[in-house]
Amino acid sequence: MSEPTTLRAFVNGTGVSVRHGATLLDAVRAVDPGLADAVLGGSRAIADSRGLVVDSQTPLTGGAVLRVVSGKARRANAAPG
């Protein structure tokens, strides 16, 4: 049996298939390039299924459930500096 060539994930409730080795940001970009740009710009962040903000460059795992949230969530999770 051969391995599937794509991973299935869900971004804001929309299913998307991306290549193995893709990042969370790649999954967001596949659903909405404008949202991906907002994540890169810092006005938006990516949260996992628990609502915790995660690094956009994290490798995607199959079945991931992601939400794009306000960039304020990222700043709230940052350690005081």
C-alpha cells in the first residue's frame, strides 16, 4: 500500500488537502490567501482545536483543526518581556 500524497485538515470549518510537509500557514493559504497574508502581517494568528495559538510554521498533521483568530490572541499568549 502506498502512502497518501496529501494531508487533510480543516481551517475555519473548511476542509483542505495539502501536500505532506506543508505548514499550518500553507493550509490557511489553501483556504484563503488573504488570511494567510494577515497571519504573516501579525493581524491574525492560527489557533489549534483547543484554541491555543500555534506557530504558523509548524508542520501540519493530518486531521488538524485550525482557526484563524485575532492577532491579539498571539500577543496575549506571549510571555511578558
